[in-house]
Amino acid sequence: MEYTTLGKTAIEVSKLCVGCMSFGKAKTMHDWTLDESESKKVIKHALDLGINFFDTANVYSAGTSEEYLGKALKENIARDKVVIASKVYFNPGRLSKEAIHREIDGTLKRLGTDYLDLYLIHRFDHQTPIVETMEALNELVKAGKVRALGASAMYGYQFYNMQLVARDNNWARFETMENHYNLLYREDERELIPLCRQMDVSLMPYSPLAAGHLARPTWGSTSLRGQTDKVAQGKYDKTEEQDLKIVARVHELAQKYEVSMAQIALAWQWAKGVTAPIIGGTKARNYTDAVKALDVHLTGNDLAYLEEPYIPHPIVGALDQDQTVTQIMK
């Protein structure tokens, strides 16, 4: 495993992050999530591979994702040897001061820890004043409940404005950005990603394999997730025809280098300056395969070949107005 640090912090993370939306009581959010026993097996395998970075959220499977993760980590590794990230927004009060202080306590209790390494805002709150949100988050850092802050999926100007408020008040800033980014969705290359690079903010994209579309030569999947994941269908199915051209090129390069398609897609991420793509696998072998991607090094010609068929896509991730999890999953 290879390691790096987040933003301007000294927090050391593996160059792969485990996406914990895959863990939790089924049918509380998705039909395909792993139960506690299976979650523990996958988490232990990830730890055995040297992965020390885990990303969850208060809303994942009604809090059971945090619970399963906390128990699995406690059984397998010392707290100071692992980096735990969780998120806040899809809850009553969204990013108000009251909500942030309430939700962090719930998250810590479910995880069975007294601090988080990284606390992210899950989306931009269109109702709560930015200064209220940033001050509340800074209070968590000062109180020792959170080591560092991050943000997720928003427009570049929103992220910039929040960083300015933190800077102008000498408060903790965002050190990471968890955005939607992969070979099939590159809209953040226009503003958000250059802004993050300018500010030395680490990228930890979700959906680096585009819900599996970059890991197989065919578009459809017969898996339970493939058949029931309405969120993934909403993200990608509208541009299937054009995106299959990119999938075909990923498959071609995978055959050329005698590696998996997932490894090509992940190698592309690191070549684009990503710190730690988030892998939401439900099988131990998904992580074994992902780690091998660290040995895949794409040439400039490879990158250009993979990227050439891309066309602009509708925005998926950043919200034009506040939404609930239920609305997003429709």
C-alpha cells in the first residue's frame, strides 16, 4: 500500500479509501448493503491490505453503516492507526449550528469513538448562512471532536465562498473534497478541481468506477445492486450510448496491459492528481483488485485516448436547491 497526507494536514491515509455506503442494514437505504457480519469481513480484509481510510455518513443505512464500521475497526485495529471520515447534511437542520453539534455526537456514539479524523459536509446548505456553518465546524475542531474538515459535491463558487469565510475568520478550512469524478463524469474539471489544486485541497472522489460501469465491458449488470440502485441509474443511464465508447477504451487498455478494467479506471484517477478514490465494494476481492491498480502507470497517450470520447454531461452531485436523501434516490 502507498500512503499520502490530506490537504495541509499531517493526517496520513492510504491512497485508497473504503466507501462505507456498502455497509448497513439492508432496505434502510439500499437493498444491496452488507449486513454486520459480511461488513466486518470486508473491512478486515481492507485493513489487511493496508487500507487505513474509511468514509461513511450519518445518513448511510439509517446510521447502521457507522455502527458496523465502528465495531469492525474496534475489533481489528488501534484507533490511532485508522482514519475515519463521516458526513453531515441530510438530517434535520442540515448544516445549522444546532444540527452540526447534534449530529457529530450521534456519529461519534455510533462509531464508538470520541473523535473523527475528517468531518465532511455532505452537500452545500442553501438555507443556513455560511458563517454559521463554518463557525460551528470550527468549534468541533477546537473541541477536539474533529481533526480536520472536508466538503463534498458542490459548485466551485460555493466551495470558494466557504473557504473564504474560514480564512477571513481564522477558522479551520476544508482540507478535502469528496466530489463525483470518474472517466464518465468529468464536469468538475472546469472549476472545482482546479480550485482544489490551487488551495492544496485533497481530492477523494466518490464513484471512481461509475457504479461499476468502468469495471465491465457491458453496460448492464445482473447483480442486486445493478438491478436496484436507482441512484446509479439516474447518474449514468442517460448518457449510456456515448459513455460506452469510453468503457470500450478502458476495456481495450485493460487487455493491453493485462489488468482489470477497474485498475485502469483507478490508475487514471491517480494520474489526474487524485489523493484517494473511494471504493464502495461489497466483496473482498474488489479491494484486492483495487490495490493492484497502484502498480498500473498510464502514459500520456493512454490518458488522452481514454478521455477523447468524453462529452459534457448534466450536473450530478452538486445541488441547485436543498434535497433530502429520498429525493436524491428517486
